[in-house]
Amino acid sequence: MKYRLDRVSPFDVPSEELSTIDFDQILSIARRQWRVALITMIAAVGLGMVYALTAVPIYTAAASIIIDTGNQKIADQLSAVTGVLSDEASILSQVELLKSDKLAAGVSQKLNLKNDRVFMADRAGPIQNVISTVRGILNVPGWFKNDTALPASAEDTQQNITQALQGGLRVTRVTGTFVLNLEYSSVDADLSARIVQGYAEAYLTDQLDSKYEATRRASDWLQLRIAELRQKALETDLAVQKFKGEKGLISSDGQLVSEQQLTQINSQLILAQNTTANAEAKYNRIKNIVDSGDMSGAVTESLSSTVINDLRTKYLEASRKQADISARLGVKHAQAVRLQTEMNEYRRLMFEELSRIAQTYGNEYEIAVARQKSVEGQLAQATGISTTANDDLVQLRELERESDTYKKLYETFLQRYQEAVQQQSFPVTEARIISTPRIPTAPSSPKKLLIVAVSMFLGLMVGAGLGAFREFRDRYFRTGDQIREVLDLEPLGTVPFTRPVAVVKHKPARGSALHERVISKEGSISNYVIDHPLSSFAETMRSAKIAIDVLTAQKRPKLIGMVSVLPGEGKSTISINFAELLASQGSRVLLIDADLRNPGATREIGRHAVRGILEALEDSSSTRDILMINPDTKLAFLPAVIKRRIPYSSELLASDAMDRLIEQVSEAFDYIIFDLPPLAPVVDARAISSKLDAYIFVVEWGKTARNVVKKTLGNNAAVSAKCAGVILNKVDANKMKFYQTYGSSEFYASKYTSYYRE
């Protein structure tokens, strides 16, 4: 059977089960630790009741203040000094203001608290006094300080009053509103109401004072600033006028005279240019007509001349006649020739008149050109003057802008100053009291029911914590499942704890022949399976027998070692009862006390023996003369009579003499049981392991640590490999039921009673 070292605790859970909660185990732990939780809870409730009965009653008075934004709007109309308290940070700032030292000092002075006996009295209750006394006792450095204390100064007294006020004050904001709740707690109901009212009034007074002070400081600053701005405005205005006089920048209707002249000359130039262009067009047109001799062109220009119109009329009349005569009489006719001559004369006269008109247009064109040049000269002169004036104008405009800026600032600050003066005479605060405090009729603390409930809960939690800690510290074997989990061995059963009763069985008279050969049992526990064959004890022994038979199969005889980790686990008692059970069933059984340093089995059933295993190993004595016999069950017992300390016990158990002893008794017995020493203190059980066929491991219930058993078996692989199973010894049946979990063998233990007869 392979021993697994990877398991360290019965509380280790496989990874696939980590996501589930073992409620059965939780209920089992609750059943085991409920007394601890109950005792702790009762103690906590008792302390809570003592505190509730002895604590000084505290009375709490309350008042409400609202930050009224409507009043703030009125204040804003009168002054721009303050702002609207609309954001979260501003409201919380008012909360901190109410908790400030300044307001606490104001309340203290207004209510004269330093002379108030109730306020200045010691407010500590009995429990607080006890705590203070204990702290004084534990303060070792304070023992050596000078007891002579200096009288408290006025500043220290005021500081203590301020701290006391701040300690009893509670300021909260009603969520989502501009309402602040003020609460003060003290030992006197009337004092609480007066202090809350004092805080509310002190807050409003502080608001008014702060606004008045801010307005006054603003007025003083504005007054100084106005005087500066007035002087600056005057200086800049004088600088503008002086600059205009020095540069000759004369203005009319808000505009410089030079600029007005330049504008007029520019308009005249445009008009002269248009006149010149028209005269030039007329002159060129009529000149082209005269030069070309075109009569059709002469018609347009002659419309305004009566001479040309008369000549043209005559020309047209002669032309008509000439055409008529030429058509009738021919072009050579004297009349036709005369008319043609008249027509030529009329044409010559018309072009002479056109030439005279062209000369007139030419004169007009020359006059227009001369006038245009004159205007252009004036424009050039005015432009030069304006260019010089523009350079000065840039500086002038800069001076004018500076002057205008100071004038506007002066007017603005003057208006603000007037508003600040009005605000001083009409202060407005955005806070007002909406709920005045009432004298409380019942104490607000201690809340006795709540204290008891909280004490009960805390006691239960502490008890649960202690129970959990006890469970965590419970490193012992309690159930068969723990044996499987930790040791990977099969639990063979449990043996209930039984108090031994002093009896003497089969003890012959001293000096008789059978005195040294008969087993004499000193206590009832060594004969338990014989006296109670249907008990759970006997059933566990039968389970161990079956495990041995299965493990050793057809081996004869069966060499079995009874072993434990620590002394005192009841291994010898189990060995005797197991051997008696086998013998009572008809098997030939030899029990050998192989514990050569602390022979427990010999003390129990062979205390009177004079020879034993040492003589058989060292002197080669015949075992037939040494073995002790139980006349009832025929159990043979080889005791260990220790007359001196044996340091080489392990060598004896592993020696050839032991081989010869085993060979000598093998033919006579079916089972040879070795009551071996514990594994932890000595190596005897490991030394004889090669000679044995199987081991039965005995563990004391609730006493032997799991880790010790695990490490010991891990260090004795030869023993663990041959281990047929583990017996839990000295089980407390009353406590065992608290370790039952659903589905375990212990869970159904109550149903097994019909098969047992204890």
C-alpha cells in the first residue's frame, strides 16, 4: 500500500471541489463549537448590558440651516463681492466652517461655557474611568514623572473647550439639498439645545461679518484704485490735447481739416478728369469728320448749329432738284450743272462751319487739360501734407485709446465703489435657520437595545472566530475519513474510551507452581473483548483480524506488529484485546511484549512474571518454560521482564536470536502478535519490520497530531507499506457525534447500537 505525502490536512479539498461549499462540514463544525460561541456571546451581552446600564446618558439637540439662493440673488444685485453657493464643494466648505475653531470659540464666548459647571464637568462614565485607570497603570514612563502639574492657562482652557465643542458637534448635509443639519450631544439636554442654537446664530453672524468685512476691504481698495484711475484719465486726456496742439492736428466735426481738404480736392480731380475726357472726345470726333469730309458724319455734329442746319436744308433741296433735272434733261444740262455747283458751295460752307466748331472744341479741351493739371498739383500738395499728418495721427490715436481706457476703468470702478458702499449699509446672507432646536426629552445614547443586539452579534462573531481558530488548531484525528485523507490508510474502526476497573483474574497464590505461568489481569480493560464480545470494541478487533487475513492471505503463522507513534496511545491494551479475541475464536495466538524499554503489556497481564523474552533471546531458554497462559482463552504470552536498562533493544529485535525464536514458535501458533514500542521515540519497530507480515497502527483519538503521524509514517516506509489499517483508540463517544458528517460511517453510528451490547 503506497503512502501519499502530498496530503497535509483533512481540510484540503480537491481542485474540482473548490467551487462548492461543504455545508455538512460547516454544520459539523457548528455542532462542535457552539458552546464556545454561546459562552462568548453571553459574555459579550453581559459586557454590553453593563456598559448600557453604567454609561452616562447623552442628549442630542438638532437644528437646520438652509443656504437660500434667493437671498444670494439679492446680494448679487447689490454687490459682486460674493458668489452663489451652488456647487458641492461650496456646500461642503460651509460644513467645515461650522466645525471650525473660530465658530467654536464664538459659541464658547457667547454662552460663557468656561464658567458652565455642566459643560466643564467630567463626562466620563464608569467604564471610561476604568479604561483611563488601566491606561495610567500601564503607562510605565508616567510613573516617574513629577506629579506637580502647572495650572492650565487660559489658552489651554479655551483649546479644551473648543475640542469638546467640536467633539460633540455633528454637521451633515441633506442629500441633494442646500440644507445643513446641526446636532450636538452632551450630558445635559438644555445645554445641547443652547449650544446648537448658539452654533446656528454664530454661523449667521459669521456670514454677515465676513460679507461686511469683505465689502469693507473691497471699498477701501476701490477707493484707492479710483483715485489712481482718476489721475491717469486726467493725465492721458491732457496728453492728447497737447499732442494735437504741437502737431497742428486741427479737427472739425471729429475729422482733421487736412483730411477734409484732401477729400474735396480728390473729388475735384475726378470731376476735372471727366471734363477733360469729354472735351477730348468731342474734339477728336469733329476733327475726324472734318478731315474725312464725310457728309453723313457732319449731320450728327451739325444738329446744334443753325447755320449748318440752314446750309444742309439748302443742300438737300438743290440735290433733289439736280437729281430731278438730271433724270429728265441729263446731267449735262445747264440747270443740272448750276445746281451741282450750288451743292458744292453749300458743302464747302458746311465744312467751314464744322472747322470753326472743331476749333472751339479744341480750345475747350485745352482748358480742361489745364484745369486737370492744376487740380492734380493741389492734390499732390494736399497728399504730402496728409502723409505727414498720418504719422502723427497714429500716435494721436494711441494716446486717445489710452485715454478712453482709463476713462472706462474709472467709470467702472466708481460704479463698483458705489455698489460696495450700498452693500455695507444693506448686508444680505444666503443662510437662514429653518428649524430651531428643542430641548430633548429622551437620551439619544446609549441605545440599550441596540447595544445588546450589537454585543450579541459581536460576541457571536468573536465566538465563531474562536471556534474557527479552534477548528484550525485541531490537528488531531477525529474520523476515519481523516485517516484516509491524510495517511491513505484504511480505518479499521474506533475503540471507545473506557475507564479501567481494578480486578484480578487468574492470579494463583504466590509461591505456587502456576504463579509464574498464568496470566493475571490487573484491570478490566485488558479483558474487555472477552467480557463484552458484542461491543463496538470487539467489532473493531474483528475488523482488524479481517484486514490482517486479507493482507497476509495464506501465510502461516501470521506475524503482526502492534505499533503507535507516541507512548500512551493504548497500543498495549489493543494488543492484549486483539490477541484475546483471536484466541477466543479458536486460533492459536502468541502475544509477545516486544517493548524492551517500557513493557506495558507485561505490566497489565504479566506483572508477576520472572522470566521473559530477554531470557529467550540471550540465554536461548526454552519458550515452553517461559510462556504465560490464559486458562480461559488459551492465549500464550511472552512477557518482557526488564531488570536493567537495555540500550541495544533494536539489535535484539533484529538479531538472529529473534529469527530462531520466531522459528521455534511458528509451528505452535497461528498468530504471533508483537506489542512493539512507539515509532517516534525509538527505532525498534523499524528494526523488526523485515520479520513481520503486517502492522496494525493505533492512534489516540483527539490527542495525536495528524502531522506527527504523517511524518513518522513517512520516515518509516517499511512499516507503512505493511500497515493493514489504523485503529482510533480512546474515542469520546459524546464528542464523536459532533464530527459526524452526512454519508460518513460515524453519521450512522446511532443506528449500529442495535447490533452492539456494551
